[in-house]
Amino acid sequence: MSREAAFFDLDRTLMAGSSGLPFARASYRAGMISKRQMARWGVEQLRFRLRGANEEASQLVLEEVRELLRGVPESVISRMAPEALAGILPRIYPQMLQEVHSHQDAGRATFIVSAAGNGIVELLARVLDMEGGIGTRYALDEERRFTGELEGPFMYGRGKVVAMERFAAEHDIDLAESWAYSDAESDLPMLRAVGHPVVVNPDPELAHIAAEEGWRVMRFERLGRRMAIGATTAVAVAAGTIGTVLARRTAK
């Protein structure tokens, strides 16, 4: 018999803000990006925090990450993962952990579905005691260096549904009886791929659609939004005042 599951978007849904900023900090400390680029990413994360994602911005970030990873050994990124995770965990919403636990108590499998790299998504899922994670996969060459190409779909928009449908088939999951959680209109394909969509701190466009569709809405972000904006602004300002050091690769 097929089983039910619950799929959780990560950025602005399972956690406050974006997982991109902790990754950027770890990249800077690993010498992969400059302080100027770190400052720019901080400003971009502030915009994301306020407005959410859109296709143009998401594609731009994807291209930057692909170029950043090109030629870098897999081991370098793996060693950065604990530092990135340390920046993500304090931003996980307690209310969303309760949702995860409620589904698990009901016998449902729980998964993260995110545009973030598959390695950090799977690691976070393990730490949160969820059944798995589905993130964007980046291809490796024979020497285990990133090629800058994708291995599978980009986990954004329709790409999430492609991966979820494949994942559901492999794990005998009935999407029509499953749940999905997200904050943004860009995840409408993901939300409509399941029988029980739930919107979390939705952007205005998604809030309007949820009202029309009669979907469940969870709102609890007001204080978290102010705190996240303050933290992101501080990071951007601090990074911008240090100087401009050219990005250095750690690949040898």
C-alpha cells in the first residue's frame, strides 16, 4: 500500500530567511568568495527575506553557484557543511518542527525539498530526524571535482515537482494523499502536486491564491522577520566595511 508523506520547502518555510547566507559565510571563510561578494550576497539575502524569490533572481543565483563550484573538490564543500548547518539550525521555526513531528507521529514520512545543494539538504534532514532531503545536485567529474553542471533538475518551480514525482515513485508515496508546505508563489507547482497544500508565512501572491483555494495558512513570522532582517543587514554592513579581497579558490 502506498504511504503518505509531507514535503517541506526550506527557505522562509522550514527556516527564517535563506540557507544561502550561512553557505556564503562558509564560502568566504574557505576562501572561495571575496568580502565584496559576501557583502553583495548579504544585501541579496535581505531582499529575498523581504520579497521572496522570483525566477530571474533564482536563475542568477544558480549561475553564480555553478561558477563558484566549478573545479572545486567535493571534499571542500563537504567540510563546509557543518559550518553552514550551524547557521541554519538556530533559524528553524519551532512551529514547523512541531508540524514535522505531528506528521511523523501520524506515520507519515517527512522530507525537505529545496533549491539548496543536495548535500546540505540531506544533512539537515538527518539532523532534524526527517526521512530524507531533496536538493539541487551538482555534477562531479572522475576526480570528484564539481564540473559546474547540474545532475538532475534545479529544485525551483516545476523542477521540484519533477523530483518529487520521481522520488514518490521510488519510495511508493501517494502524492494525492500527501502534504506540501511553502511560502512562495513560485512553489505553486509543488503545492498543487499534493492533496494537502499548506502555505507558511505566504507572500502576497500566494496568500491571495490560498484564500481562493481554501488552503490552510500558517502565520507566525512577524518577530522572526524583524530579527532576520537585522541580522542580515549587520552581516552585509560588516562585510562591506572590511575591504575587497579577490575571491580565492581552494581547489588544488
